[in-house]
Amino acid sequence: MPTARGLTERGRQRRRQLLDHAARRFATGGYDPTPVAGIVEDLGVGKGVFYWYFSSKEELFREILREAQQDLRRRQQQAIDGEPDPVRRLELGIRASLGWLAEHRHLATLFSFARSDERFSTMVSHGDDVAVADALRHVKEGIVAGRIRDADPLALTHAMVGVINHLARTMVLEGGADPGEVAEEAVAFCLGGLLAPGQAPAPVPGHMGPVGRAALS
């Protein structure tokens, strides 16, 4: 199958169209019940067009997951770029992650399905490992700098990532809560459990949590 890099501009647009439409079809109708025929019929193209870009529905789904993982990581990296404080980087990463998931609820739904399906669970687990490794670097830097309490950095990182994933799923995706407010609580809870005695997260300019907003109302 041709890669996106080797396609013409029109080919890249068609491939992008197939990926975006299939992702939303899978999220609303389920991966297994959604046939390739239904995807191409919606777009008004033949199956031959689909198989020019993807060898199978499974390859298409894997590519959707791969690109989503890359896009989420890119958002996180952009959010923390240039920030010297490791604790502040963790905070910015949490906010960026929850913001991305709120903007791409259909992709978060696909992550949830893939995590429980043996065909795709290894791929999602690898993405989780990358996320932990990214956060672990900041946690270790925070411990060395005395900003984060001296404990097992891997255990702290897994706890933080687990809390964020759970909040994203139950509060934002399933509960429909405001992602900004959930991010406030996630930052307060996660960093409160990480910080060394006497340390405090750097204030966010113009940012106020739900408790502070309630006090002013």
C-alpha cells in the first residue's frame, strides 16, 4: 500500500478523508459491525479506492490509532515546550492531554475499545508505555530538583497517568464534565500527591479552579 509520504496532494487528501470518516463511523457504530463497504459508500467511492490506500479494515484502524497517539503526544510536547520547571511541565501536560481528549472524543472511544481487544491492545499498551516514559523524565527531574518528594519515580508516574486516564474516561468522556474543570482537579490531586513538603505548583496566569470561581460568585 502507498504511504502518505509517497502520495500526491490529492491522494493524501483522499487518504485523510478515509481515515477521518472511518474513525467517526467506528466510534459511533463499532469497529466490527462497520464494514468497508459502508465507509466507502458514505464517501461515494468504490472499494478499489479503499484498497489502494489500505490492505484491510484492520490496517486502517491501526493507522487511525497510530496517528491519534502521535497527535496527542504532539499536543503534549507543544504545551511543555520551553518550560524549565518539571512540575509545571507535568501540569501543562495534564491540561493538554485532557483538552485533546475532550476535542477528540471519538478517538478516545476508539482507544477504549482497542485497549480491550486483543487485536489492538498491544498497540495501545505501547502508546501507554510511551506516555509513562515521557512523564517519568519530568518526575525524575522534579525529584532531583527537590520539587517532588523522594519516592519511586516509576510508581509515582504510573499513579499519575492512571488517575488522569480514569478521570478522562469517567468524568469527561462518559460524564460530560467540563474538561477544564476536570483538569483543575486532576492537577490539584496529582501534583498534591507528588510534591515535596513545602513545595507548590507554579500559578497559572489567568487560571482559577472551580473552588476559587465559586468563592467569587
